[in-house]
Amino acid sequence: MSLLLEPYTLRQLTLPNRIAVSPMCQYSAKDGLANDWHLVHLGSRAVGGAGLVISEAVAVTADGRITAEDLGLWDDAHIPPLQRITRFITAQGSVPGIQLAHAGRKASTHRPWLGKHGSVKPEDGGWQPVGPSKIAFDPEHTSPRELSQDEIQEVVNAFVKAAERALTAGFKVVEIHAAHGYLLHQFLSPLSNQRRDEYGSCFENRIRLTLQVTEAVRNVWPKELPLFVRVSATDWVEDGWNPDETVELARRLRVIGVDLIDVSSGGTSVNAEIPTGPGYQTRFAERVRKESEIATGTVGMITEPAQAEHILRTGQADVIFLARELLRDPYWPLHADDDLGGNKATWPAQYQRATSRANPIHESDLRD
């Protein structure tokens, strides 16, 4: 029996399988509002059989967007279009999840396909980014304004309000984004955090904001529903955030009610040399799972069902997060079921006549 296709329960929520859509920014919103593109993008992965469908990074404040075209949840007006998406995902038998984020110093940038790097200036529709310290991501990014302690508390409150709106919008899983060089990760890493107050310098201070945000969100998120945190296990830079610190942070997060650590890596340093390859991040998820005694998800160049099954069976992770592979093939979970002989997944009724191996049809049987 395939573990990949078996149901998986966290708290009182059961995922139909262990395949999750990893958050993938689409840079296609206006004023933070979801539209038809987001419905089709996320909805097609639910039709394709993913057990958990997580949205792109959704900004908790307007200035926390990576680009002006990011989704947002800083206003009640953002709720109705998201409800349309969660209803559709749920109707397909999948679970809708949302990633809440603040871009920090990496905010106010160009959409990637424009071929422009660095910050968008205020006169061109951008804004002043903020961060833990006045350290730019690279020379082409605007130096952020350092957040005051009062403003840090406003960030915590923004995550809380966004989580409350996410619940109203119909999401069943919340993931807090503390990875990839965005605001919470910026506080974690000594590469981007050079504060000398209670939010900087030593490990205990650098993890303070992530713990405060997580605990505050856990307090308003229903006890029966799971809470995830995405982390970068390493900055891949000497003297940066490292796997030892990740393990200890995960222990603290487990104590305050986090159910799964979504383990990725990198994002803080533009000069990081990352040795990519198939499953190159799974060893970090395995270490967090074993040493922090918490469920983990893993991501990173996982392309084959047998590879995903091996990761689960060898105890490296509990959930497989797929990104680019699901862009290439939204129906990867259904094909995985065929490959692994699980007989667990069901093609949509509208597609079954064309996809059933037992009942092949002729082209003439199809009608426009």
C-alpha cells in the first residue's frame, strides 16, 4: 500500500493523501484581490488530486507584498474572492490551505517575467520596504527602513487579523511563512538582522518575532485545525541561519502548537551557493522530524512518485510538497496513483471516459 496516497490526519483534519501543492507566487492580483487566474491555478491542482492545496504567499499588509500583484488579506474585501476558491477546492475533495507572509526587505519588486531585478521605486508604483535592520538584500534592492518595536507588534497583529480572515474565507490550514528571506526569516538570520534590542543579536532574540507571530496566530486559529510554519533550514552561507538553529526553533514551535514544519532552504543571501539536485532538501526535513519530534514536509526537485514514496517510507518527511512538477503536470497525483498501484485516486467523472485504462475509447466517442 502506498504511503503517498494514504490519508493523513493532523489534529481533527484529514488530508486525503500526503501530496501538497507548495505555495507558488503567481503575481497576478490587483489590489490584493484573487481573480479567475487564481481560481483556475489552484482549482486545477485540486481537480488533479492533490490532498492539500496551499495558496501563494498572501501578504498580511499592503507593504508586505513581494510585488504589487501579490494576493493580500489585509482587508475584509479580500475574503469573498478567496471564498470562491476554497469552495471549489473543497468540492473536489481537497483541503484548502493558505500561506500568510510579509516580504520585509524583499518587498516592492518587479514581477519576475519582466526581466527587471531589484526594487520598484515609489514613483513607479512601489513603496518603501521595511526590515529588521537597514540592510538591503542586494545593491539593486532599496535599503529597508528598520522597524520599531511598536511596528513589530503591528506586524504580529496583522498576521492575527489575516488568520481570522483566512478562517472566514474557508481555509482549513494556515502556514506562516518564515522562510526564503522574507520578513520573519530576516529576523531569524544574522545576515539580515543586526539589531541590538530584544529582537536581535542572540538566537533567543532573533527567534522572538517568529514565536510571537506563531503563538498569536495559534491563539485565534481553531484548535481542531492544523498550523504549519515554513522555514529555511539553512542560509547556505557561513555565519548565517543554520540547521542546528532550525532544529531548536522547531522544538519551540512544537511546544506552542505548530503541527508541521514545512522545510525548505535559502533565500536570505544573493551570494548563496546551493547544491541543488533531486531531493536536495529532504535531509533537513528528516533531521527536524527526528530531532525536534514534529511532523515535517519536504520540497525541492521531487519529480517521481517512487522518489516521493521512498522519502515517506524512510522517515524523511510526512508530507510531500510539490511546486514546479505540479506546474508541469497538475494531474501528477492521479498519475502517481496509477504508477504506485494505489487505486486510491479517482479521476473527475468528466474525465473518466478519456483516462480509464480499463475502458479505452476511440476519438470518435468524444464530442465537442
